[in-house]
Amino acid sequence: TDASKLKNGSSHGALNGHASASGGSVLRAVRRQVAEVVALNRGCQVLMLFRFSMSLGFFLFHAAFTVSVKERFDLSAREQSFFMAYVGLTYALSQYFVAKPVIRLYGEQPITPMLACIVALAAGRYIAYITTLLPVMLAAMGLVVVAIGVMNTTISTITSKAVPADQIGGLYGLMQAVENVAGLVGPSAGGYLGEVHRYAPLVTVQLLYMAMALMLITLFRARVMPLVRAAAKEKSS
């Protein structure tokens, strides 16, 4: 009947209005969090840009590297499983046996090991991408995975010191968000560059690492390190 249609229409309108209001409140909450964590802390912007660059380099290279490995080595399913297990185990071990000692050793001066990681990433990925020897490729990827493990742990440690304790969760959420964006952009970009030229993804990643190294010795040193030193000073006082 017309009355029931009118009632249903009112119900749908109320539900849509409630959904719009809920969506608006969520958007406002996100904007407030971004304003609190990012706009008031320039060091966080540099951290997120660095995190995005790290993730973009990983996804961009991985898309082209997977195709390159198949073309050069034609690994069987068993060999592919071994390779993935090797990468996972190396990463896990690097977190405990390499990353933690490095962080304890360098403490408030993480730029030096981070620069070393960038050099290791650039060299390891270059060798892994061009070699035709499987053992050399595995060794080069081992170096890359260890460097990623140290870098990720270092970034997480710095992130925990970049903002007050009540804002750490928001900053971690933003860091995860920019990593997800890189995960959307990187594979497509890597695949496209691989079609343009075989070595185009490798060259792009190398240029990205050069930019990251420059970022470390300029923006990172100027914007992020004061936050780390201030946190250490506050903790010791």
C-alpha cells in the first residue's frame, strides 16, 4: 500500500542518513588524527615519506624480480618453496641476531646503519637481478632481506619515539596506510616498467635508493633526529 511504501521510504531514508552521518564522523575522526599526528609534527611527514619509499622500492622490484627469476632459473615448485622459506627464515633471524644488536649499538644515531642498509639493498638487488648463478642470487637476496629486517626494525623504533605515547597508535596507523598505498602502486608500476625495458625497474629502484640516502642525510637528520634525541633526553631525566 501507499502507506507501507511511505513507511519503507522513511526507514531507508533514516538508514541512509545514519550511514552518511557515520561516514562523516569517521572522516572527521581521521582528519583530526592526521592533524594531530602529522600537521603538528614535521618529522612524522618525513618518516611516512621514508616508509612509503621503502615499501614502494620493495613492491616495484618484487613485481619485476619474480618474472626475472622465472626467466633465468625456471625454478620448480619445490625450489620456489625452498626460496620462499629461505627468505622468511633469513628475515626472522635478522630481526633477532642483527637488527636488535645494531639498534643497541647505534642507539640515538641510527642514520649510519640506515645508510648501510640502503647500500646493501641497492647492491643486493642489483646483483640478484642480473646474475645467472643461483647461489649468487640466493646470497644477494639474503643480504637484501637482512637489510630490510634491520631497516624495518629501526624505522619502527624511531616511530615509537617520534610522538607522545598517546599518539603512537595513530602514527603507526598512518605508516601502515602509506605502506598499503605503495602496495597498490608498486606492482603495477614494476610490471609496466618491466614491459618498457628489462632493466627499467632495476634502474628505477636504484634511483629511489639514491633519493632515500639523500633524504636520510638532509630531511631525516634535520626533522626526525631531534625527536629521537628529545625522547631519549626525556626518558633519562
